[in-house]
Amino acid sequence: MPPKIIKTDAQWCDQLTPEQYSVTRQAATEPPFSGEYDGCKDEGTYKCICCGEPLFTSDKKFDSGSGWPSFWEPTSKENVTEIEDRAHGMRRTEVVCATCEGHLGHVFPDGPQPTGLRYCINSVSIVLDRKG
């Protein structure tokens, strides 16, 4: 596992757009159906926008109809950290990058087999490294 990446808020602000900062560093959520990767069918690896850690691959992506890119499994369980989230009067599981602790989205138990999971991820928290 790579070493943790720790930066000040000022350093993150210099590196990220305001929307990327809001989502990844303050756990905001982009509006549904607004992200560039929601309907994306391109092949490749989705990496953390903050640190470049490989998080998800296109072969494990599916159209959940939720308005956010959805995956049934990360590249490795070690690359993401799951945290109990009780914000907004709900009980959910937040997903963050294990390397930089950037907020990615949430995971739900209503995805397809073989895992039955739906990693619902904000497009602005990831970047697609396209194959080819």
C-alpha cells in the first residue's frame, strides 16, 4: 500500500478546481446526471483526482440509473476505505481513497452480482485513464 498523502487545505485548493475540492475534501456531492463519467462507456482505469491512486476499472462499471458512475467492485479493497456515514439523517457507507482520504461517494448493497454492491462515485472525484 502506498504511503498516505497529506496536504494542507491551501495545497488541495491549489491543486483542485473548486468543485473537486468541495466534493473530495468537504464530502459534497455533485448533482445527479451532471458528471462526465455517468454515461461514459470508454475503457480504462478510474483514478483518484487528488492522488492518482487506481480505484475502479471500466470492466466493473455498470449503468445503475442513479445519475452517478457506478461500479460493482474497486480495483482493490486496499485502495478504498469505507466509513460509516450518519449525515443527513441517513445511515450509509462513505467511500474514500485510502491513500489521500479524498471523498469519492458511497457504497450500497443493491448492485449486480457477483458482489451485490454499488459503488456510487462522484465524477469529479475521479479521472479516467483511457486504454488505447
